[in-house]
Amino acid sequence: MGASNIYLSLSDKGAILSGGDYILYAIPPKIKECNPVASGDALVAGIVAGFANGLTNYESLRYGVACGTAAANLDGTDFGSKEMVEGFCEQVKITEL
């Protein structure tokens, strides 16, 4: 019992995933931040959506960071379209620590 993965949001610096025997660091693309409010919530929602759709930990981390980036890139409480998130996914860099 217990958590098998731990995700840590680093705000505009990205996110970290610890999966026990590995640590991944996701670096978001550079954007002109419009409103970071709830972008952390979008990150978590993207990670959960990734898992729900059968993505790997690596892919879910990338998708979550892309969702958070899309949310911070928009005014107010808007969230990114699927196309916008997918575009940001391609720009998220992941390295193993």
C-alpha cells in the first residue's frame, strides 16, 4: 500500500516525477505567461487524464506539464484546447535525474 509515484510541481520551472527507482524532470516550453492561476490544477488533471487513457508515467508527466502550460498561456480561467495541449506536449523536454 502507498503511493507508487510522486509528482512535484515546480510552477513555471516544470515538474518532477519520482517513480521509486527513477526521477524524471519535465521542463515546460517558454511562454508569455498570461495567468498562472489554476495551472497547477491543470497539471494534475492532465496527469490523471494521461493515466486514465493508458499513457505511461513519462507520457502522463509530459501531458500534465503541457496542460499546465496551456492554462498559464491563456487569460482568465480558460484552459487549452486538445490541439494546443498536443502542441505544447511536443515542446516539453524530459530528462532523467
